[in-house]
Amino acid sequence: MSRARKMEKPVVTLSDAAKLEIIRRPHVTEKATMGSEHNQVTFRVPLEASKPEIKAAVESVFKVKVTAVNTIRVEGKSKLWRGRPGKRPDFKKAIVTLAEGSKIDVTTGI
Amino acid sequence: MQVTETLNQGLKREYKIAIPASQLRSKVDGKLNELGQKLRIPGFRPGKVPMTLLKQRYETAVMGEVLEESVQQSSQQLMTERSLRPASQPKVELIGEFKPEADLEFSVALEVIPDITPMDFTTISLERVVVEVPDNEVDDSLNRIAKRQRSSEAAADDYVAKNGDIAVIDFVGSIGGVEFQGGKADGHYLELGSGAFIPGFEEQLVGVKKGDKKTVKVTFPAEYGNSDLAGKEAEFAITVNEVRVLKDVPVDDELAKSLGLADLAELKKQARERIEREYGVVSRARVKRKLLDVLADKHDFTLPEVLVEAEFGAIWQQIEADMKADRLDEEDKGKSEDDLKKEYREIAARRVKLGLLLSEVGRHNNIQVPNEELSRALIQEAQRYPGQQQQVIEYYQRSPEALNQLRAPLYEEKVVDFILERAKVNERKVSPEKFAEEGEAELKGRRD
């Protein structure tokens, strides 16, 4: 028996439009394709999206079962633009692990 | 590749070709792989793009490419395997709709070049007319040269100008007392009787001496180029500065030397050669025409319809344009369109026949147009466009088809030469008058 208090499952309430907002676009790179062997797909999501929100959004939009969501915040690179320092926007990647038997064709797009 | 012959009739051939889907598949995959090696897609290093992604994005495009390629390749293979020589571009048609996973089936329809057995050229006997250039024609030509070379010299002060002399004059022309534009000149060299000025002008100057002043009244002809002056009466006030006499240059060694030749005999020889060459060109054209007549007569083979149609189409287009512009030959005017069509179809057939025959003879005997001759022709062609020679030459160098068009007549000449060498050619000497007469008689009533 663990002494930790059991956490309550977060309740996500999102409208259909908001769900579509969360899944910005698939993130297609060499690294992301490596995940496809483990039934993982990668998306770009808004910085403020939480894992439960992402899970709910992916499940309802693609009609699949999600077992886990990992997210990474990626800091935008700082660039010099015309001699002045600038910064590319930060973004968040979400690596979504799908339950066995579920599949998303990433490249078809939304 | 599976080939079935579906039609073999006369010169027409039709084949059905089937290419199995697996063959196409492997070709497409190979191409995609190759593409993946150099393709740059954001998020991937070159050569690391996964196949699935490549397929998704590029499969249809690559498939189209492969289809086109394999259709072309297999038709090519068909030609070489069955040693077909197509008379024109083969017509390729897809059978049914193409589905990516199904076998590719298409038909190839074409007409082949007929088998031509050239006749034995040694049995041809022709007559070449050689014109004997009479001495007087050479002399005429020399006189013409001399006339171009003659110079004038000032005559004595009291010399009276006559026709053929040159008067150096100042003149001021006026109409109704008003000077008009272009009617004034100083120190103009006018050869009397040459007809360079308006009629009546020169005649009135006959009989003047150096220093004379004279007023000449003339009427401009009604059809004079400048409409302001046409038909008007004009007065010219003339001062004669000088009268010059033309000095005839005698036909002698001096003349030859002034032209850069050793002596008169040399000049004569050259003049004669030039005249002979001129006749030679015409005579050769006649021999060639006769030869073509013989060839067309002695050969009989089926002609590929496509070629005849194409040739006829080209002729008919011209005729129709002529018809619209009312430029038809007198002979053709009375004929109905059907008759004309029939007539020109025959001409087209003859041309195709001779064209095929000549190219066949050339091919068999390995006749080629040397590059030097081609470049000479190219330069000649370029000189027809003064100021743009460079562009013309570049154009031909860039487009092989255009160059072939230049080559074709040279090639034809070569083949004709080849046949003429073998044929029996008798020479017959005639006078120039007879030569011209015969040429006209020959040309009468023929067009080809």
C-alpha cells in the first residue's frame, strides 16, 4: 500500500473545435518516424496543452485509443536578423503512444 | 513484355503489348529509391527519407514517368526485335483504363517502310545535254565587262555633246516659278541617252557645250513616283560645267590585267567557264528530272499511306491558300476540286516514292553528307539574313531538325550523283538556242 494519496483522474472538458486546435500538425522528421515502430505518433501542440487534453483530443479526433502521452517543450533558436538578435517561437511536441491495434496515418494530415 | 500481333496487312502493323504489374512495380520502387537518395525534405537528412513517405508523396508522379518510359522502351524493343522500320511515329494507345496494380496493356499501330529493291542503275541510260558556248557569247560577255570598266575624260571646250556623252551639270528645277524639293543639284554627272532622268530632259541637252546655260522644259510623267510632281510641267535652269566623253575600254590584255588576270586569253577562258557553268547547272537539273522520271517509272512498291497523306496535306494547304488568294495556275482554274485533289495526290505519291527510294539507295550505299558541305550550306543560308548571321547559325546548331532540313537536299544531290555515276549517260552537244528550246518543251505540262 503506497502512502501517497491517489491522484484523481483529471477531467478534461473540451469542445470539438478546441480539440482540433490542440492537434496543430503532425511532426514529420527522421526521429519521429523512428517512433512509428513502437506505435507512437508525434504532433505539434500548443505550448499550454496538457497531456490529458492531448490524449482526449487525439482519441476523439482520430477515433483511436491512447495509452500514453509524452510532451517536450522545444525552445526556439535565437537568431540574428539583420544584425539584431531575434528568437524563433518555442513549441511543444507531443509523442502519443497508441494502444495496440490503433493506427494513425500521420501524413494524410487533418 | 508480351507482344501479340493483331494486324498485318499491307504495310500496316498493329501490336498489343502487355507489361506485367510486377515489372512496373519494381521499376517504380527502384526509381523512388534513387529519388530518395538525393531528395531533401525538412526533418530528414538526404537519403534518410523513409520509403512510406516517398511513396505517399511521389508515387503517382514516378508511376507516370515509368509508364511513359516503358511504353517507349517496349515499342523501341518491338521495332528492333522484329526489325521494323516505321514510316512515321507509331501510334500508341492505352487499352482500357490504367490501374496501378494491374498489368499495363497498350497497342502500337504503325506503317512500315516497304521493302525496296532498287533497280540496276547501270541499265538506265540518259542523255546529258552539253551546251557548246559559241564564241560570240563569250565576246558579248567580255564586252559587257569592258563596258562596266570604261571611264570618261573631259572633252575639249568646244566639243558638242551628243548621245552617250556625259554632261556635268548644275540644275535648279521649278514649277510655275517656284523651286521644288529635290529639283536641285550641283556637279551632277548625267549620261545622255541613259534614261536616268525623266523623258525629254536628256534629249534637250544634246548639243550643249561646256559653259552653256540652258533652260529645259519637261513634263513629269503622269505615273511619276512623287505624286506632287506627277503630270506637272517643270523648268530646269541648267549650267553645263563640262562635257565628258566616255572612253571605251578595248577588250585586250590591259582589261584583263585591271581585273587581276594575266592576259586576255585567261579572261576569255574564265568567261567561257562561267557561262559553261551556268548552262551546266540547268543541264544537270534536266538530267536529274529525267532520272527521277525513270526511277519513278521503273519502281513499283506500296507506299505508306501516312506519308502520302502528310505530303498531300502539305501540298493541299498551299493550294487552298492559293485558291483563296486567286493565284491558281491557269491550268488549274477550270478544274473541279475533286480533280485537283486527285491530281495533287498523284504528285504527292510520286514525291513520297522518290523520297523513299532515294533514301533507301543512300542507306544501302552508305552515302553521307560530309560535315564541310553541310557547314557550307549553313553559311550560305546564314548569309540570306544579313546582320543576323550569328543568330541563324546558332539556331541551326541548337535544333537538329532544322539542320536535317538543310541536309536533305544535299543528301538528295549526293544520291542522284551516285546513281548518275552508275547510269549510262550520253552526252550530246547542242547550241544555246536549241538548249533553251528543248528546256521549254520539256517543262510544258508538267509540275512536280
